[in-house]
Amino acid sequence: MTIGTLTKGTVVADDVSRHGMWSSRLLFVLAATGSAVGLGNIWKFPYITGENGGGAFVLVYLLCIAAIGIPVMMAEVMIGRAGRQSPINTLRTLVRDSNANRSWTIIGWMGVAAGFLILSYYAVIAGWAVSYTFRLGSGVFDGATGAHTSQIFDGFLGSPGSLLFWHTVFMAATIFIVARGVARGLEVAVRYLMPILLILLLGLVGYAAIYGDFARGFEFLFSFDFSKLSWGGTLTAMGHAFFTLSLGMGAIMAYGAYVPSKASISTTVFTIGALDTAVALAAGLAIFPIVFAVAGLEPGDGPGLMFVTLPIAFGNLPLGAALGCVFFLLVSFAAITSAISLTEPVLTYLVERYDAKRWIVAVVVGLFCWLLGIGTVLSFNEWSGATLFGLTFFEVVDYLSYKIMLPLGGLLIALFAGWVLAKRIVVEQLGFGEGTKWQLWNAAICVIAPAGILIVFAYSLYETFAS
């Protein structure tokens, strides 16, 4: 009998993953939160919140987390724990046990492919943060002006050698961690990195309260200005609520395979959602007061906020070099906890498919991902003029994975869990009866979440083709 497979309509008693298990529910919470907390929380969420009505946007975002993000995440964890294998083989097992059409296994393949593609360029962008950790610490931005920081950033992007070096450093660190397995690699990483990340973030909030314009930053983030919340902003909140939890890319499903059977999926997922949101809001409370403390800086600078605007702020505030170094160290830690989760879906499948040693597969996956990442490196310099439908190599990979594969994967997960997966499996994994909890989750996963994801997906396509 294969460990983790389903037989005679039920999960086998010895349901543990061959890849290892989380030693506690807390470690899974830290790992899944680490997967969810990344560049999007610390950089993107604060500025899109400020641009779209502050507290009004946060309110819509929280409602979308509850109605879309949490139900789909519960479904991913449930599917992963029921199958105890890689996302691909888990879907094969559950499809067979539910007497469903085999085409549903595409969910596993899509998640694995999306995670691999995202990691290839995520490692490049994360390498920027690692580089800036050292740049801020060296004091190169002391007294910096906008022209100075822009020149440094543009010069950095224009240097393929520099980008490739930091891409290599970040990818090597990621593969080193995942090669060591669940207990010695993933658990050790999140056991230390996540608490350090939270401590650094709280320290930055304290610094912002002392040296920044905290009152103005707080108002910018939490003032309820519904006049700024357009229909597009509402859809942005819906989309970010889905993407921020690392849904649709196989990572949460892979992590779910390591969750102890006695752990409550609903309680655990709600905890992860709350922590993820808290980190995003804390990042805003750390960033905006610092930006507002320096005259002439604007918080709505989008992608330039992290690498152009913030270095100016840190360079003109007391202890700015040291605190800027801490900030980018925080971003680097957040990035690597997300990156290690992106490797799990493809890594676990290849280990199962070829019965190979984990460290060998990790090195091979890392090498291929690193090679693909070179295309992203060159997209900012040597290949910047080579486009397909007006998109660079990086933009094509980003669009295909982030805008197409993730929402489709999330939609299919919701439909599979709500309409296809055998009810006995759902009931056994979630532990719900036929009461209010079941009815709420069932309505969310069968109707609300699929409808929300479809709307976001359609709006994303419309934005692309309209422009």
C-alpha cells in the first residue's frame, strides 16, 4: 500500500508524506505565512492601499480575503493533506478516488509549472533586495537625491553581470535550504527566519514612529476615503487578496501534504491569513511615515517606491543607513521564505517520479530555474528591445504565470474542491458537520470564490488588451 494514497474510499491510516512532515501546526503556520509574505506584502500592498482609498481599500481587501482567499487556501491545504504527495500525484490520486474525469489533474501540472516560472524571475527581483542590503549598509545613499538613487538603480539594471551575480546568490541560498528536506531545511529556515522577519518589521515600525511622520503615514494607510476607491481599485483588492496567499501555484498544496492529521485546517488557515494581512499593514506603517518624513517624496511611486524612493528617505534620516540595511534584509528574508515554497511542487514531483535523492533533484531544479532566470536578467538590458507582442521576456513569463496560470489554477481548485472532490474526503479533512461552518465554506468555495476569481481574471485580460 502506497503511503498517502486513498483506498476503499478513505484515507489510509498511515497517512504521512514520504517527503517528511511538519513537526507541529505552528511550523506549518510559519511556513505557509512565509510563503505568503513576500515582495508583494512589503512593497506592493502598502502602495496600492494608499492609492485606492486607504482604509476603504483595506476593508474591501479583508472581505475578499475572507470570501475568496481563505476558502481557496483551505481547499489547497485540504487537497494536499488528503493526497500526501506532490500536487501532480495528489490530484491523480484524488481524481481517481472521486471517480472524476482525469483532465482535472491539470490543476497539479499547472501549479507546478506556474511555481517554476514565477521562481525563475522572482529570484532575480529578490536578488535586487539582497544587493540593496549591502548598498544601504555601505552608506552609498547618505544624503541621496532622487537623481542619485535613480542613477544607481538604472545603472544596476543596466549591468547584466551584477544582476546575474545576485540572482545566483539568491538561487543558491534557496536551493541549499530546500535540498535539506522538510525537517532539516524548510523547518529550520522558517523557525528562525520568520521570527527574525517579524522582529525586524516591528523594529522598523518603531523607528518610523520615532523618526518618521507617523501620524500622516497612519492616516494615509487607514483613512476611509471611499471617493478614491474605484471599481478598478475594488478589483485590485480582490486580485491581491487571492495572490497574496500564494494560491494557485501548488506551494500551499505541497506544504499541506506535510500538515499533521490532527491539525484544524480552518483554524490554521485563518491564522495564516491574519498574519499575512498584519505583516502587510505593518509594512505600510513602517514605509509611509519614513517616506513622508522627507519633503518632496511621494508614496505612490509604484515599483520605484522600494528601490528609488525609500533609499532617498533612508539616506536623509538619522541612522538611515543602518535602518535601510535592516529593511532590505527584511525584504530578503521575506523573499526567500516565499522562494523555498515555490520549489516544493516541482521538486516533490520529480523525487516521486524518478525515486531520486532530494538534494540531487533540488540542484537540477535550481540549475534549470537559474538558466531560465537569465532571460529575466537580460530583459532589463541586452534584450530590452526584443519583444513579443510588445512584451519583454520577463513580461511574457510574468504574464503567462501570474496573470493566466495562477487565476486559472485557483479557479479550478475551487471548482474541484466544491463540485468534484468526494464529499467524504472533504468532510474528513475539514472536520465540519452539516452546520453553519460547512454551509459557509461550501457557498464560498462553490460560488463566491469562483465568481470572484473569474471577475478578476476577466478584468486582468481586459486591462491588458485595452492598453
